[in-house]
Amino acid sequence: LDCPEDAAFHGERHDLEEMVGNLLDNACKWAKSDISLTVSVVKEYIVITVDDDGPGLPEKERLAAIKRGRRLDETKPGSGLGLSIVAELAHLYKGSLSLEQSEKSGLRARLELPGT
């Protein structure tokens, strides 16, 4: 975990816990052995990134993974709602969720929210 002391989210604590909890839950399902959570401040936004060293997702499947109820692999538990909930809550706060290739070879979830 890496987070600057001055990082602050301008929203409901429960919503932040829901978003970060879903991202960490997803990373825990897929990671081989390593997950990192990093918070940075960029202009008036906080940027939360969750990286894992799992198999990752091909670029063409990343957008599909965020759609409500879309499960790309049914070998892991879950409803397929976690990432779509994060994306919807982020949008309500005028933020965003994107999925990228992680430097750890797995998936990076990048959550941008109004903050500090």
C-alpha cells in the first residue's frame, strides 16, 4: 500500500470502501502472489491503482469486463457485478474506471475520483 497523507476523497466513505473493496476482491481472485494498491494525487483527483500479477486480460476483453453482469471466466466465484459497480459509482462522482496491463504482468484497475 502506497498512499500520500494528503489524499482525500470527496464523497461518501461507504462508496469509496465499496469501490476499493471490489477492486481488491477482484485482484485477490486472480493474483498469483502479489497485489499492490497505490494512491496518488493528480490535479484535483485521487488516482487509485490496484495491480496484480495474475493472468491479466487481453485488451479487447477489458471493456467487456466492466459491463454489468458480464463474467469472462466462471471458474472463479462472483456475480460479475463488482467492476460494473465500481464503474457506475465512479461515474456518479464524475470519475472513471479503466483496466490496463499491469507492470506486474496481470491487470491494473485505475480508479480516478474527485479528491484533494
